Amino acid sequence: MARKSKSNLSELYLEENKDQIYENALAEVQSFELPLGTTLRSVYDDQPNAHQRFMEKLDACIRNHDREIEKMCNFHHQGFVDAITELLKVRADAEKLKVQVTDTNRRLQDAGKEVIAQTEEIIRCRVQQRNITTVVEKLRLCLPVLEMYSKLKEQMNVKRYYSALKTMEQLEHLYLPRVSQYRFCQIMIENLPKLREEIKEISMSDLKDFLESIRKHSDRIGETAMKQAQQQKTFSTALQKQNNVNYGRNMHLGRSRILESKNDITLKRTFEDDDEHEEEVLTAQDLVDFSPVYRCLHIYSVLGDGEIFENYYRKQRRKQARLVLQPQSSMHETVEGYRRYFSQIVGFFVVEDHILHVTQGLVTRTYTDELWNMALSKIIAVLRTHSSYCSDPDLVLELKNLIVVFADTLQGYGFPVNRLFDLLFEIRDQYNETLLKKWSGLFRDIFEADNYSPIPVANEEEYKIVISKFPFQDPELDKQSFPKKLPMSQSVPQIYIQVKEFIYASLKFSESLHRSSTEIDDMLRKSTNLLLTRTLSSCLQNLIKKPHIGLTELVQIIINTTHLEQACKYLEDFISNITNISQVTVHTARLYGLSTFKDARHAAEGEIYTKLNQKIDEFIQIADYDWTMSESDGRASGYLMDLINFLRSTFQVFTHLPNNNNDHAAMSGKVAQTACMSACQHLSTSLMQMLLDSELKQISMGAIQQFNLDVIQCELFASSEPVPGFQGDTLQLAFIDLRQLLDLFMVWDWSTYLADYGQATSKYLRVNPGTALTLLEKMKDSSKKNNIFAQFRKNDRDKQKLIETVVKQLRSLVNGMSQHA
């Protein structure tokens, strides 16, 4: 029972739940909440008869609502009837009201026609006013554009292109965007690029004119810059000298020092005033208008083509640099050619330096350095070539001065010029060569004009004039009374003066080379050594070899070279004085005058000996011996006596030369002794060669006797002491070979000769077997031909046999000597 009651309760509970579900579903349907799919699905998903039960619930609900509607209609029906009744009453009044409203509307329309017309007029005016206001506003926007465009055109007309570009930029970025919808703005926008191109073309044309202008004015710019640099250098030099003077003044004089200081200040102010006056000289900006290049640079920079402009400018300037660096073919002929060449180069680089400092990026230091290095190599090559054509030392010196000014000018603008000063050392060598050539001509002229006789001085004044030109000192000569003669000839002081002039000329080139005094001193000494050892030495050698220079002249030349050699120490002092370098300096070079003049003396002495020998040969050539004479003439030959008289008079001239001091006397005596000995030896050798001449086939005893007389005269000449100073029979020994040979044949002492041959005590020690054999064979042939011994009969036959025996023995001696050799 209990279980059954529980099931009934469960069924009741389910029924109640289903009724609740249906009620909820109906509520949802009445609330018109969509979608209803979920609600209907919950109804239909239950028991199979759920649909029927839901429909029943739905019908019951509808009936309830119908009853409520009916109640409501019944409740309001009377009110509805009353409202309809009231509405019918109002209908008549509404008709009247409608008529009145229609009449009122008609009258109102009639009255409002004029108002409408005026209103329309007002509206039209308001529209016009609004349009005018719009136009004014638009014009306010367009007028600045038009004004800027007009300003642009005006700037173009007056060639203010940089301002025009700025105006274009404002138009494009500020004004035209505001009114870009108008057609005229589009026309402007289309014209702006064309105007830019026009500005570029015009500015480029101006740049080309500028480049042409600076090319024409480069020489004037350079000339001005070089002049200013030279003036600045002159001012600095003067100031330095003034400082040196002030440094050496006596500092213990207080008042004088104050006065000098005031004078120095005045001088300094004077220099400054002069310098300010000099600075008024036209500069590069005064000579050339640089505005085109500035303007073109700014224009291209604004247009964004700055790099194109820089490349074009540098390319054109490189071309101009090559043209400037190309010299004229005749540049080396005049200094003006070099000056014009340097001025153009300086002008070119002054312009580049100006562009470098006033612009940013157009010209860089790297670019100018590269351009200068290229130019410097070309300049050095050109100067090295053209300077080699210069043969005038004055022109070379002017060229050097121009190069120094040129280098100082460009150095002032920051360009390195060390290679130019190195080139000057090469040109200095060439300058020295031209000086040497010039001084060679001067030396030749001096030697040609010299009379090669001692300088006569009639009084003290003339003596002082000579002494002022040449450092001559002779205490013994000073003691002599006037008139008197100086030992040297006129060429000596003239040569000394010219050597000093050469040193001055060489010093001129060494100045302003930025070298120390020691280096300048060394250069002067080296160049002077070249003058002495090469030029003067060559001139002396050529002078000595000239045929018109006689023995007296040669002796005078020897004396002259001695005095010039002694003067070399004064030349060294002279160089030290002008360079302020002491001779005790370790690296100071010495003058080589000692060897130069010693060589010249040796050459002169050799030429004396040569000329004497030549003269002896001339006399020997006129000798006319009768080699077949039966007996001698009893006196010496005429040619030989003439020769001896010539030698005697010549050596008398040697001994009578003015020897005012012991040195000159010793020198002259030595030369005379050597010349006399050389002459005697040459005469002896020539006579010996005459006897042994291969063309002479036979010699008679008479000819030997005649020849012996001539040799006796030679011995008498030698023993008469033609030149003092020979000891004993030294000079006679020159003829000892001839004497012994002739004694051998005259005495016919063959037994003694053959017996004593090879012994140091031999009477005929100097007779060579070959010489004796040659002469004996000539006498043998003569004896056979003339038969001079026929009268002696047996003695003749014996002597002939003796000759043959002697000949055989001599031949054996000669053969033994050859084998031994």
C-alpha cells in the first residue's frame, strides 16, 4: 500500500510539473518573445499526447481572453457613442472654420506676394553677396600666389636667380598647394621646372664667363700676389736687420736707449704704415668678380645638383691648370717669359685658395693638394728643361729670384714648396756652369790683353792702386824708391778681382735659398774651387800652349801663378768674411789654388823646355854637313854658333828677370837651370841622332873632326855657366856621351875600349857598343869608297884589317848584350 501511495504521489507531482510547463509555454507565447522554437520543442518533446493537452490549454486561454475583451467593450461602448455624437456636432463648425481659413489664406497670399518678391530679391542678393565673399576669399588665397609669381619674374629679369629659386620653393611648398585646383596654378606648376632649368643654364653661362675671366686675369692676380709677397719679405728683412742693429747697440746708455727705442717704434710704425699702404694693392677679389661662382654654387646646391656643379668646376679648372702649366716655347729667352709663366700659376692657385676658404665643399684641401702636386711636377720638369737652355748667368740669376718669390708666395698660401728649393740646387749647378763659361771668356780676354811684363809703378799713388786690387806684400820692394816694378804682370790683379766678382756672383744665387751660413760658405768654396781648378786652370793651360807665347812670357806666367797661389788664402778670408763663417770650422772646405797653380807652373816649365827643344830642332834642321870631307874646316859650323848664341841670349833674359825677393830669384833660377840642362841634353841627343841617322850611309874622318869642333863649342858653352847655380861640370855632363864617342874615334883607341869594356873605370864607359858599331860601319863604307888609305899601303891594309877585327868584336858585344837582355 505504501508503495502504491508513493507512485500516486509521483504521478501527481509529474502532472503538476507538466501543467506548470504548459503554463510557462503559454506565457512565453503571449509575451511574443521570439524565437518560440525552444518553447514549442519543450512542449512537443514530452509525452505523445502532450500536443493535445497543450492545445487544450491554449484554447482555454483564448476563451478567457475573449471574455475579457467582451467585458472591456461593454464597458467602453457608451463612451464611444458619446464621442461620435460630439464629433457630428463639430462637423458644421469645422466647415465654417475651413471657409474662414481659406479666405484668410487668400488674403494672406495676396498680401505676401510683394513680401515674397522682396524676399526673393533679398535671397538673390544674399547669394551674390555669398558668391562675392567666396570670390574675395579665393582671391585672397590667389593674390599671394600671383604676387610671388610676379616677384619671381622680376627676380629673373634682374638676374637674382638665387632669390628666384627661394621664391619658387615658397610657391611650391606654401602658396600653390592652397590654390592647386585652379588652372593658372597648374600652368605655374608646369612652368617652374622650366624656370629652374633656365636658371641653371644662365648660372652655368655666368660660370663659364667667370672661368674665362679668371683665366685672363690669372697673370695679373699672380703678379699682384708675388709683389705683395716680395714686399712682405722686404719688410721682414728690414725689420730683422733693424733688430740686429738694436741688439748690437750699447745698452748701458740709458737715455740713448730710450731715444733709440722711440726711434725703433717710429720705424716700426713707418713700416706698418708702409705695409698698410702696400696692402691697398688690388687683391684677387678686386680683380675678379667671384659672385658668379658663389651664385652658381648656391643655385646648384638649392636644386640638389651641388655634386654635379663641383665635378664640372673641378674638371674645368684642371683643364685650365694644364693650359697654365704649358709654357711658351721661347720662355727661356727672356725673364719676362718666366715671370708671365709664374704669374699665371700663382694667379691660378690664389684663386683656388680663395675659393677654398670662401666656399664649403666646392674646393677641398685634398683637391688643391692633389692639383698642386700635379702642377709642381710639371713646373719642375718645365723649369729643368727650359733652364738648361739658358747660357746667360744674369738670366739664370733672375730666374732663381723669380723661383724664390714664386715659392715664397705659394708657401704663404699653404702650398708645400720644398721641391722647388731642391730644384734651385740643380739650377745652381747650371748657374755655376754659366758663370764658369762667362768667366772663362773674361780670363781669356785678360790673358790676351796682358803684356806679360812686370807692372811699373811711378809713384806711391799708383802703387796703392795696385795694392788695393791685389794683396801684395814685399818688404824689400817697399824699401826701393820709385819708380819701381812689381814682379807680377797686369793680369794678376785683374784675375784676382774677377775671382772675387765670381764669388759675389755665386753668392747672389745662394741668397734666399733658406740655407744656413755654413751651407752657403760651403757652396761658395766649392764653386770657387771649380773656377780655379777647371776654368782658370784650363785658360792657363790653353794660354801656355799658344804659339805666340814666348819663353819670356812663360817665365812671367810662372811668376804670376806663384802670386795667385799665394793670394788664395786671402780669397778664403774673403769668403769667410762675407759668410761670417770661421775657417776653423770643421766642415769648411779649402780652396785648391795650390794644386791649380802648381800644375800651371809645371805646364809652363814644360812648355819652356818644349819651345827650347823646338828651337834647337829648327837649328839642327838647317845643319849642312859634308859627311865625306877629307878634313875639317878648322872652325865650328855656322848653324851651331847661331844656336849657341840664341841659347846664351835666352838664358841671359832668364837671369835678368826682376827678382825682388828670394823666392822669385830661386824660382827663376831653378827654371833657368832646368831649361838649360834640358836644352843641353836635347842638343846632345839631337847631335847623336844626327851621327846615327839611318839615312846617313858613310862618314869620313874629316867629318868626324868637323863634328868634334862643333861638340867642343857645345862643351865650351856648357862650361861658360850660361845659367848660374850649376855645381862643377854638371852641365858639361850632358855632352859626355858624344865626347867619349868622338874621342874613341879621334884617338882610335879601340884596344883600350875593348879591354876596359864593362868596367866602371873605363875611359869610354858611356860609349855603347851598338853606337860605336854603327858609326864604325859608316866609316868603313866611306873608306872603301874613297880609298883614303891607299897611300899608306901596308899600313892601309893593316888598319883595314883592324877595322874589320874591331867590327867583329863590337858585333859580338852587341849580340851578347841582346842575348843577355
